[in-house]
Amino acid sequence: MDDQIAEMYLELIRSYTDGRMTAKEFMHEYIDAFKHVAHEPPTDERYDVVESLFFACDEYCDDPELDVTFSIGEDQFFEEAAYARRDLEALLNESEDSESAE
């Protein structure tokens, strides 16, 4: 996954983890982005992070009244987004460090 696409996902994740959008808004925007962004064959760690959060979006249920098997609540969903943010930031920093060393 190239830097520009990874940065786009990271900005979307930051919008949620920084409180600029609700979990429900984030879930819908993230799924929409994931479905509409052309992905090269998944061959790198960045894609793995992005895909993992996509699956968390799919598992997120914002209605605690529903008894949905294999769903996660808002707290777990936020944690998944925070982990993805941390991992994606680290991978992008790694990439910048290796490019500047060359």
C-alpha cells in the first residue's frame, strides 16, 4: 500500500480517535473508503492493519439492545481503531526513516 493511501486511512482513523466523528460515522466512512479505494494485492503490513480495522468495522454494533453474535461494542471498537492508528503511524514512520537513510 503506498504512502498516500495509508495516510488517507490514518487521517480517517485520527478523526475518530481524536473525537471529531462518532463511532457510527467512522464505521460508515471507513467501510465506504475500504470498498472504493483500489487496493493492490495485499502484500504488506500496512494493508494488514487497514484490513483488520475493516473487519472490526464489520463486527461493530452500535445498538446494545441487539444480541448480535460476534459483535463488538463501542469501547472495543475504539480500542481497535487506536491500535490501528498506532501501528499505521509506526509503519509510516518506518518508511520515512528508511527513505531518509538512503
